[in-house]
Amino acid sequence: MKRAILLLKQRLLSVKYALNGIKILFLEEPNAIIHLLVTVCVLIAGFVFQISNGEWIAVILCVSFVIAMEAVNSAIENIADFISPEKHETIKKVKDLAAGAVLIGAIASAIVGMIIFLPKIIELLMTFYK
């Protein structure tokens, strides 16, 4: 029983640390703020255009993927700067690769967003020009 309680406390602490990581991400990383603002806009658009359950799933997966990639990128950049505060070609390469991963996710998410929202936006515009 004591072991179970200890394991539960450890799990709760890990959630606390993860929530702190999310707080740090949005307080200290400017790109994460941009992703958050885009997320708010996309969520509002989802409600306005009444997207389907499947479209919501795609939107939520894309949003969470990009923000998660930004968190991983930020973690890599922070540890790289800690290990090597001075400029180093290998550290630059590592940081560029991590940033590239975020960009790939953001581009893919933008494409998914266009597939979902562009037809709805066009349909809305067509109602104004009839």
C-alpha cells in the first residue's frame, strides 16, 4: 500500500513538472506564443464554420503536434545553449534541425487547415457574391 501511494505521488509530481514545462514554454518562448495565437484563431474558426468531428480531430492533432514540436525544439535549444554557450557549428546544426522539425509540422498543419477551412471560406464568400 505504501508503495502504491509513493508511486501515485511520483506520478502527480511528474504531472506538476510537465505543467511547469508548459508554463515555461508559453512564458519564455516567443514562437510558442505565436503558435498559441494561431491555435486560438483556428479554434474560433472551427466553431464558426461548425467543422465535423473528424475535422476537429485533425485540427486538435495538428495544433498539439506543432506545440509539442515547439516544446521539444525549445528544450533542445536550451540544453544546446547550456552545453555550448559559445557559437559552435555542431550545436548550430542540432538547433537548425530541431527548428526544421517545427517548420515541417507547421507546414503540414497549415495544409491540413487549408483542406478543412478553404472550401468553407470559399462557400461563405460565394454567398456574398450571389
